[in-house]
Amino acid sequence: MVRVRFTANLARHVPAGDLEVAGATVREVFEHIFAQRPQLRSYLLDDQGGLRHHVCCFVAGTQITDRRRLSDAVGPDDTIDVIQALS
């Protein structure tokens, strides 16, 4: 199972605790999360289904490269960190 962690500053805006879900890509993992917590979809994704500009996503400590399709691979023991980008 993939562990997904959300930073506390993101959780202030929408309920988001750590989760463990299945998935081989970031998109698949997110779809499992949205099934459990649908309110996260509109906060994390834009109307085209890509990652919003104010959100960063890291798989095993490396920032994802495909912010539009979320096709970056995820291993079964990986951790995904979702953070609100601050400027």
C-alpha cells in the first residue's frame, strides 16, 4: 500500500489525514483517495484534472514531473507527500 501524507497547512483548508491506498500511478492513488475523501478533489486538482498550481506532490522524496496527467509511477512501498506550495 502507498502511504499518502498531507501537510498540516493543507489540512487547515480541507480535512486530510494520512492514508494508505493502492495504486501504480499518482492518478490511481489520488482516485482512491477521492473515493474516501471527495472534498479533496477540487482542492488538489484543477478543472482539467491536473494538479493545481498551489499544490506540490512528491513520490519517495522526488517531485512529480507530470502535473497534468499524474502518470508518475508509484511503488507499493512508496510515500507520497502532498503539500501546499507557499510563496
